[in-house]
Amino acid sequence: MCAVCEVHAGNTEDLNQHANIILMFLKVKPLRLEAKKPIVILNRDDAEELDVKPMDRVEMRSGKKKEVAIVNIAEKFVPRGYVGLYSRVQKEMGAKAGERLRVTATEPPESLASIKRRLDGDRLESDEIHKIVKDVVEERLSDIEITAYVLSLYTHQMTNKEIAAMSSSMCVTGDMLNIKGKRIFDKHSIGGVPGDKTSMLLVPTVAAAGLTIPKTSSRAITAPAGTADRMECLCPVDLGLDEIKAVVDQIGCCLVWGGAVDLAPADDAFIRVEYPLSIDPLLLPSVMSKKKAVGANYVVIDIPTGRGVKVKTVSDAEDLANKFIELGKHLKIKVSCVSTFGEQPIGRGIGPALEAREVLKSVMHPKSAPQDLVEKVGKLSGELFEFAGKRNAAALGVEILKSGKTEKKLREIISAQGGDPEIKPGDIEVGPKRAIIKSTKPGKVWWIDNKRVTETARIAGAPKDRGAGLLFHKKLGDTVKRGDVLFEIYAEKPAKLRHAVKAAEHNCIMGVAKKFSMVMAEIPEEKEQENYFILER
């Protein structure tokens, strides 16, 4: 046996619940490696002495400090008699290079047994689901173990009871926005349509009618811009929980980035493994846990429907809507769902700066605002006004927008969140590099490929480069002459503009023809087909 090892007989609660515990004293080797999870690396021989394998856990102690970490194993990277600590573990333990730590094998989290059962198709009870979510938030599970759980939900769909338990657990394991004495209204889109800047007009419109709507939004995951990305072109969005409460108390609403506060934090871990797998089994609990976390009493869900988005048919939209409504009953949230047209971008600007410009232009000059954007804001806000018992609910949103009250409230939001309330569209910089895409033939626009729009905008640099994106001059049904501008591509860097133009030329974004044809495109046999997964929260 190694000189640094001891065997402890008996049921020593302080160390482990095994009858025989192998204890090693290993020296600290700082690795200066970053990871979100607590990870250590052991030499293969030491790992064999401790009887641990990759992805097992070890407990390390130094005085009163204790940390449980996931094990990786190396032969030469970490010498015998040392434990390699990732930066996070070293910082939390306050351990110095060469310091001796007491290291023992420890049991995996109890929730892992539930995950294995779920993989076999067993249904889980609420307390088991809560333990899994709690371990995810406290980072006790590896990405592989989280992936196994997500795959189990994808392979064996959740029951309504499981969905409700997931939603509640994801909510209570994070922060809660408690705004007392107010009925809370909220809106969410399941995403997939580029240029969907609806929330930036809906929130001030609803708040201008006297309703309280604290809107927390995401940054883009796979889109050219998320609501937080767009809004950040106008004012700060990374407010803390107390700051959000102060803004809402002051003006009745906000438009902030949800990632700055821990509202349903387990969702970030689930998204991290969902995206590369191109699956989204947690859509319902992900959305509704965040609504519950902000204290929402009434929620309208926008379900974009059509080719190129998640939900392809109205029938599918109805099925999803029924699930949201049923889940809302479990969570004591009244839910209304609207299936909206999802086969072309909303408005004309695509990308953070271009969309923020369009929002300002729309509130300043509502008569010339894109009709599809105005109609969508009117319909979705009308659903919330119905919940509130407002008269003329269906038309009220458009009336408020046209009256100038939406602009006034939006500028209140900008000011309360630390921005310049006098900001004008021209103050928002767009990419200085620009390419114009013209039509080579006359006709009408018969279709627009949202996936290719998104892909081209991201190649141009959006959303990381705020000024990058697309600006449409023609939309569905518009008449086109030969040489007319179809859309412009903006970028901040010449190389990205070149790549975006090449992508736009290679991938047909827009279909122009003199008359409707059953043939949309000829697809060469050798052309590689790309899988494109839309994941938006």
C-alpha cells in the first residue's frame, strides 16, 4: 500500500458511509484550468489506490474546508502523490501549491440513481425531480449526467405531473422576483423568427395602460438577436434583482436580461446540453419556470408557426398551446396562447442595432411602422388586456402605440435602466461595411427562408457584433422589378461581410417569380444539406 494511504474501518460518518474507507493525503498541484464544475485530476496509480474511476467523486478536506469534486484521471500530467486542482476548486478550498489535502472517495449524488431509472423509462416523483434540479444548480452533476437526464426526457416524454414538478423545482432553486400588491403580466415567444422585436414594443404598451409587466429576456442562443441584445443598444440590461424591483416599482415595467439574475438557473445547464444535440424536451418547464419566478399571474405565449420555425402547423401549435395552458393551471398562472405567422422576419431589421433602430422609429412614427410588427403587438397585448378586463382590449394596444404613449413609456424604461431617454435611431451605430443584394428578375416575393436569413445574419457577425445584420427592402407579396434592392447586409468587419455575401449568393434567401410555382428550387444531388436547430427561450 502507498505510504500516504490509510484504511479506516467502521462506519465513520465524518468520512463516508462505507465500512472500509481508503484515505490518502495528496499534495496540491494548481492546474490553472477553468471549468464551471468542480473538477480534479488524479494520477492513475493514486486513483486505483482510492478505487475511483473517471467521473466518480472524491471529497477533499483541509482543516474545516471541504469540497466534493468530479474526478478526471491522467498518467503523467499529475504526478503520483498529487491532486491537480482546477482553478475554481483551488479558490474555494483556499489551497496552496504543495499543501496536503485529505482525499477520500465519496458516493455519487443520490439523484444519479433517479436519472438512471428515468433512462429506463420510469416516471419520477416530485421529490426526485427536485433533487435532480437542485444538484444541477449546485453543480454536483457532470455534463454527461445532465445530458443523460435530458435524453431520458426526450426519449420518454414527460407526463404533465413531471412537467409541473420540473417547472416548480427550476423556479424555487433560483431567485424569485417578489413584487407585492400587484397583478403581474408577462409575455413569451418560443422563438425561431428573425427580427422579432415584439417585446420591446409590447412591454411599454402594456405598462402604459397601467399594467405591471417585469419582462426578463434572453440573449440570442441561435438567433441573430435576443430581446436583451436588442434592448442593450438602448440602455443597460444586466440589472440585479434589487435594481429590477426598483425599476418596476418606479415605472411598472422593465426590459432586462434574465441571465444577470438567477431566475430558474438550472435552465442554463440544460440548454448547454440540449443545443449540440438539437433537441428541446424542456421547452415548457423552461418557459414557465421563469414566468413563475417573476411572479406572473397572467401570461401570453406567442407560438410562431410555419416553415422554418419549431412549430410547423396550426394543429401542432394548438397541441403545444394546450400543454402550456394545462401547465399554467398547475402553477396557478392563467395562460393564453396565440399562433402567429412565422414564415418571414418580423419588420425589416435583423440584428441588434438594426432592430433597436426599427423599434425607435416605430414608436416615434407609428403610422409608418411595419404592419406585421404593429399587428403582432396589438394582438398579443390585447390578450393581456383581456385578462385585465380592459375595454376594447383587442384594439387598445394599437391605440396606445399610435397615441405616443408607447414611446413615452419606452423612454421611461431606457431612463430608469440607466440609458439616454433622448436617444434617436441615428444614435445607434450599425456596421460600416454594407452590401446591397438586388433582384435579377421581376416578379413577386413568394417566400423567404428564415433559416437562411438567420444564418446569413450570424455569418455577418450578429449578435456579437451589434451593428451586423440584414435590412429587408422587400417582404412577402411585394412587387419586385429587375434591379430592385431585396435586402442589405451590414457588418463591422470586411471579412465577415464577404462571407455573408457569399452565403447569401449560395443559399437562396428569397423566392422571386412572376407567378406562383409549385417548384420552389432545384436541389443538386451533391449539395450538402445542413441540419439547423433553433433553440430560443
